[in-house]
Amino acid sequence: MKNTHLSAIPLPKIAIDDSYWNRYIQLIPSVALPYQWAILNDKVPDAPPSSCLRNFRIAAGEEQGERKGVVFQDSDVAKWLEAVAYSLSFRPNAELEATADDVIALLGRAQCEDGYLNTYFTLVENGVRWKNLTEGHELYVAGHFIEAAVAYYEVTGKRRLLDIMCRNADLICRVFGPGENQLHGYPGHSEIELALVRLYHATGTRRYLELAKYFVDMHGQSPNYFLEEMKRPDFKQIFPEFSDYSPVYSQSHIPVREQHTAEGHAVRAVYLYCAMADLAQEYDDEALLKACRDLWDNIVTKRMYITGSIGSSRFWERFTVDYDLPNTSNYSETCASIGLARFSLRMARILRDASYIDVVERALYNTIRSGISMEGNTYFYVNPLEVWPKRCLEDTSDAHVKPVRQKWFDVACCPTNVARTFTALGQYTYSSDCDNLFVNLFIQNETDCVLGEKPVHLSLKTDFPRTGKISLSVNGENVPFQLYLRIPNYAENWSVCVNGQPASGTLEKGFYCINRVWNCDTVTLQFDLVPHFVFANPCVHADSGKLALVRGPEVYCLEETDNGKELTSVFVSGNAQITEQWDGELLGGTMLLHFDGFRLFDESGAANSVCTKQPVLKPVKLTAVPYGSWGNRSKGEMLVWMHALLQ
Ligand SMILES: [Zn+2]
């Protein structure tokens, strides 16, 4: 491992103005954050009640009543604050900032004398703490507030929330650890580990990093903390379905350095892996990094959907076995894709390898984008690859699948998670240290950074993914640094020029590296985005004999609106000609893909579930749209994997 660590360019230094992403980035401050604020205050009719802010007012002694919501309800406020912080970096809003300051002041008033902050255990459990790490999410909630505190401090310079959460983290540092009088527990839902690393980076306080390491290292130690905790006479179960708890659910079945396949609850897993990657870098821990590489490889090659989502089973919202990727009953939670993108970004920075960014991009452009409507006020929680709306019935294996985006959820982790992800998109775009600049994503922006201790202005122009033309203008004075341009795995016929002349760089782990002294120079990267079919491995039971359509980072799907009902009766040849059509109006501007296919018809006319004679294939014209845009027109069927005509 190299000694210099790559990191993001500070968010306030990056101004994104991108034809593909503007809609989403602007939607968050203009629609999603005000909408979510109304939700958190129970002011949206017909949406599940949140009670989030009310809970804090009750905890502060400013309102009477019963605390409502799930055990981790507080975390919705944390992620909302984190998203507000990021949004203020590109769209200052005094009113929104004042509202956030008021919320932060309320958190301060709701905080206990010793730094504890959690409305559930303060109000519902009368201050009984740390007795149910298996299900209680106390450390998870604290983690989200720590992330919000770091974000708010970094963008606004205000310390109030940071101070609140340092007091909270200091309490947790006193309570947990290897000492004789400390608890030897760790979180049942990872999140605080990666947050403590962020807090360490923001404050320089090393005990936060050490506690993150302690929590990660404690996973899987014998005897299992959670199984022991559940045996205690004062253990009070919160979720009845946890009565047959298995440590694999929380990745505590074996020590982390021995984990080589992704197991258990998908969100918990990738949040833990983020922290493992952080710690592998901080401590130069090769064994931990090896585990991270193996876990990532296992996910990406055998347990990840083509849309960049994870979690094949709704039960336990978990990973199952290699090649188990059902299309209709999967969980594929939006939060899990966000966690996967964050884990992949960390791995890309540690290993300086573009293949990790391919996955970041796959998750962002498909599942995470699908998680929010193009209007900004409805959301998907689970992200299936095939939807038959009629079948989404209660008390069935598809009961969790919603054919249309929802106003809110009883468990509402995803909407605020999407908000904080899209407002922080600039953090994914570049990686840098003092001598190197990595261009990860092709998102149009103007950025100020420091390279070789000198100021540099970057201007990246592109209409990606409509085309694969990217122009990066570097403006500095005799600045020596290495520029790494990502060549994505789908790029065909790519070329790189500097000031119009073919560049003489080298390809290093998927990045085209140009080492020179920069002044006012323009680098252009050009590649073809060729739409094509990909075939499922026959080992994938749900998709054997099927193909899917991809173009660049985007996976395409068929929608009923364009192609009629019974989409599973569609057959397509892998050699079918695909025609591109840019539509500047539809779905905010999108590349449609047209191709010829076939449909199975039952000509008997009996309409029985068993045909009286062999169905026939008839030619049909098909139109596919990007998966990230699905469900934005009318309620209907959707399909990613189509039957292949293999000849
Ligand atoms: Zn979620």
C-alpha cells in the first residue's frame, strides 16, 4: 500500500452542472429536502407518520406524549441533516440552514448530561442503555448523527453538531472497549465504525479511530456477543422475528479477516465493509484489505444484480448463495446499493483501480437513481428487476415489492439516504492526493483543487452518457501532477488526446495516466457507447437462457407503457440490431433503444393456463428505456432479463 491516501476534493470546491444529473441534484434541495422536512414533522397527508422531530421535542421535555416510530427512527433526522449540509455546499439557502440550526439546537437540548442521545432508549426504555446491541441500533443511530455532524462542520464550518456528537462519541469511547469495566460489545448494525473514522479525520482525535477498529475487530469473536446478550435475563426483544437470530445476519459469524464471501443483511454488510476498507488503509492492514478484496469480488462477480443492487432475499434482506439472483422477489434495497457504491469508492481509492469505479457508476446510474422519482417526492425501497403489478399482493413472496414509488415508509431509511448521496455526488467524481488527480465519473463540473501545492482549476465538459465525449481543461501554472482518466470497462474505440494531439500515457488498472507539467491544457477522452446484449451465466437460475440490454453504465428495461403487457413472453435474439434514438423530452431527455424481438402467443384462444397446442413466436418491435428511469410514467409491468433466442 502507498503511504499517501487518495481522498475526495472538498465538496464546496466542486460545482456540478450536468445534463444527466442536474435534475436529481437540484431536485434534492428544491423538492426532496422540503418534502422530507414535512414528512419528519408529520405534515404530509396519507404518508406513514414519522414523528421524528416530535420524538426529539419529547426527549427535550418540550412536548408531552408517547415516542413513536421504529427503534432507529432518529436516524432519518441525521441523514436529512447530512443531505442539508451537502446541499448548502452548492446551493446556499439561509432559511434551510436556519432550520437545520434549529434542529441541531433541539438535538442539543434532547442530549443527556453525559452525551447520550437516542429518543427510543431515553423515552421508551426509560434510559436503560446498551442492553440490546443485537437489535437496538443505538450505535447505528449515533453513527448517522456523527456523519451528519462531520458533513455539517465541513460545509458550514459550524461546530455545534460536531461538539454534540463528539460528546456522544466520547461517551461511547468510555462505555465500549477492551477495559475491564467496559462493554465488550459492538454494533448489531454497522454504521458507527465508518462514522468514527470520519470523525477521526475531522477532529484528529485518535480514540475515535481506535474504537472503530475495536468494533470491527470484535465481529465474530467467541463467544458471540449477541447470542450471549440474548441469553441475559434482562434482555428485552424488540423484533419478534429475531428470536432465531443467527450471527451471520450481522456479519459476526466469524472474525472479519476470515470473511471471504458476503453474508447476512446486505446493508449491514456493506456498511461494515466500508469501515474495514477504511481501517485497512489507516493501519496498513493487509489481511483486512485481502478480506475486503475477496468480499467485493464475491459480491460483484456472483451476488450482485446487473443493476448494481444486492440482497437477493427479502427474508433478513440478505445475501444468499452465489448466482441466486431472483428478479421479482429480491430485496435490492436502495440503501444497500448506496453502501456498495461507498465501499467500492473506498476500494478504488486504496487500490487505484478503475474496476471498482465501474461498480460505483453501475449502482449510481441504475438502482440508486431508480430509488427516487423524477419528481423527487416518491421513493422505491426495494428494487426488483421484473415487476408484475397485479402480483404485488400482501401475504405473498412479492408483498414487499411496490410497483409504484411510495410517499414514505414505516422504515424510511432509503429516501434520506438517496438525498445525502446525490447532494454529495461531487465526492464520487474525483480522487486526489498532492501529486495525483483521478477522474472517476464523467459528470460535467467546474472544480478548484490544489495539486503539487499549487491551485488548479478543472473544467470538465461532457454530455455523458448520451455520448462518450469528455473534455477536461486544466488551468494552472507549471503544475506537475499525474492525471488518471478512467477508461470504463464498456468503452469501445477509446482515445485520449492532449491539446488535440494523441496522448502518450500509460494504462494503469483501468486509468489512462498522463504525467506532465500542466498549464492551460485540454485533455479529451472519447469512446463509443455501443448498446449491446449481455447473457446471464447459466448458473444463475433466475436468468439462465436470458439476456439483458446495456449501454455504457446504464442497464435497460422494457416497460408496459412502450411494449404492452405480458413482458415475460418476449424473446430476443442476441444478434438483434439495436437502434438508438435520443428523445430530448421523454424522461427528462433519454436515449431510447429500439430492436426487433418476438412474442409468444397462445393461438388456441382458450386462455387456459395450459395451452392446447404449442404457442407461436410472432415478430414485435420493442423499445427499452434506462432502468434508472423506470416507473416514471404509468403503473405497469417492467422487465430487465428477456428470454434469449439462442441459435
Ligand atoms: Zn434503506
